[in-house]
Amino acid sequence: MIGNGGREHALARKLAGESGAEVHAAPGNPGIAAVATLHEVDPMDGTAVAALAQRLGADLVVVGPEAPLVAGVADAVRAAGIPVFGPSEAAARLEGSKAFSKDVMEAAGVPTARAHVCVTPEEAAAALDDFGAPYVVKDDGLAAGKGVVVTSDRDAALAHAAACEQVVIEEYLDGPEVSLFAVCGWSEADGISVRPLQPAQDFKRIFDGDDGGNTGGMGSYSPLAWAPAGLTDEVVTSVVIPTLTEMARRGSPFTGLLFVGLALTGRGTRVVEFNARFGDPETQSLMALLTSDLGPLLLASADGTLGRAPEPAFADAAACTVVMASAGYPESSSKGDVITGVDDAEALDGVHVIHAGTARNETGELVTAGGRVLAVVATGPDLAAARTAAYEGVARISFAGAQHRTDIALKAASA
């Protein structure tokens, strides 16, 4: 498992619980250390990652974060002859460049927002005036989930555009957003294969009521009882397969996880963005509900046999994830603050805690080490029960400056 965040902990925890699995992680974090052997390897160094995998005799390498994928780490592992879950550098451009992603969607006939790619202030101003408020301005490159500004303030939109080398300015899409993850495979013999997971929803803004700045995600839940029947099949048919077909046509077949961010607008389902890896914190909720084995599914994607793999199976239950962030996030973060209460939270029925920005200090105490610090995950027979348990867990954890939203899944649980 390559990476050191909450997504990687959730995946490693699930994999470690499966029969016969031995999990190693590079570099990992204190939470991952409880379920895997950690190795001090730079996740951005493809040569070092491949060498570690060879030394361990790894059957599968899972690249968690987007930055190593965009940097071609998966290519280095494949070149060493080891199966790897994650797209090539060329295919990871679906996340690495929003302009490239828009070009692929247009060629594939995928429903998405109209957009302009802008490099000068004049181009940005014209694009903003074309679409009108609310303005949607996206940094073309990777920005750790914080490269998007949605605002009715034209000056703020222009300022964000000016701070980026290249931006994609889009029309605003109304309606609720949904995250759909699709495990994707490709082989010369079988062509394209897709195994979707059940939909989830996350909460991007730092404050209650979707107020404040964008973050990497402050919470999530699944399933979505309010989502239209047949949504997953619709997205696979109208978005995922056309996109994979276009990528293969371009000579860059996509394998790994295609994260489809959707808006359910008054004019129909539209794609907001693509990511080339599992999303955080949706993964935390989904892994808590996944009852079928994850390892064989990821390996089937990596070795070209996904078309013969069974569909993923999920518990008839609900999961809610609440992220606890450090002081100053998302503009900054606080490091070294002592964290207490994690064991108390995990003593609650159906609750576990996922580590993201944590470390150990000189005396072995658990401390903050990033913006999003922990995610409290709870399952229950329904969303209301899962949500109640998650917030009971949050109440047992403390560290200086801790912040979290109080309205994760509130509307859905109250429906």
C-alpha cells in the first residue's frame, strides 16, 4: 500500500482483515502500523517503490494517492513485472489535468459542464462573464482537493485564476453531488471491464451548511437512499464505459479506480470531475460496508481478469464518516498537538477510527501531523444510527484546536 493518509488506512485495514493477506505500507502512518508493516520509502520514487515490492515478493501494489500516479509510479512497478492497482502516468492525466479530462469527456460524449480553458487574465474574465455567477474556477493541475473555487464574488474568482498557471472555468452545476467509484480493468483479450461500488456522498466545505473554504473532504456517508434508482447503471453506461473506450482509443487504457464526481442537476446527471484513485473520505464509509474481499478485486483489475471477477457486495447497513481536522485547516494546519481518546472512541459498538494526519512524538504519544487528522467511522442498521455513533466517537477524541462539522449526513438521516 503506497501512501500515508486516511484513504490508505481504510484500504489497508480492509485488506488486512481478509484471509491470507499480509499488508506492507510505504510510508504509512500510526494507524496503518496497526494493520501493516511500515517501510520508509518515498511514495513519489517509482524506482524505490518497485525495488521494495520486489524485495518483499509482493503479489500486488496498490498506489493510493494521486500524486504518485500522476508521476508514473505505477509504470515503474509494472515495468518490474509486479501487478499494480492504479493507472499509468498517461491515464492518470484524467485527474492530473482538468483540461485533458474535459477534452476526453467531449470526445467520449460524456455529459458534463460547459467549460473554457484559460491561461491569461483576459481569457479568465471573458469566461466568467460568459457563464455568470456562481463562478466555478478550477486549477488545471493537482491541488490536494483545494484547487476549486465556487463563488459569486467575481474578484475572488479572478484572483484564484490569476494564482494558477492554467485554469478551467465552468458553468455552475446545480443539484446534489454524488461520488461513484468504478474499479476498471483492461486487457487485449477481454477489452474493458467495470465493477462499480455503491454511491457515496462527501462534504467538501470546512464549516456546517457547506460554508467556508474547500477541503479534501470533511465527512461522508453511504448508501444514498435518495439517489435515483438505476443511477449506477446509468453512470457506467453513459460515463465510465465511454471514457474508458476513449482512453483505450488514445493508446492509454485506464486501469485502477475511476472516481466519477457527479452533480444530479435539473437537466440530468452531469460529471463534475474525474479522479484516478479512491476518494477520501468516501473510501472510509465504503470500506466499512464492503463485505466481499477487496484484494482479489484489485488484483483482477491489475492483471487484466476483472471481467471474470464477481460484483462487489455491501452490507445492508449504513456508514457515516466524520473528519476531525487540526487548527487552521484548510488554510494551514497544526502539528504536534497530543491526541487523546482514540481507544475510547473505538470501544463504541460499530465505531473505528481512521488515521490521516497523525504521527508519534519522541515519547510515543499520538500527535497531529497534518490538516485532516482523523476520521471517525461508524456503521449502523440505518444512517441515523450510524451518524449518532460516529458523533459519539468524535465526542471522545480531543486535541488542541480540533474542528469538525456537526452536520455530516444530517439532512439524509433526517429524511
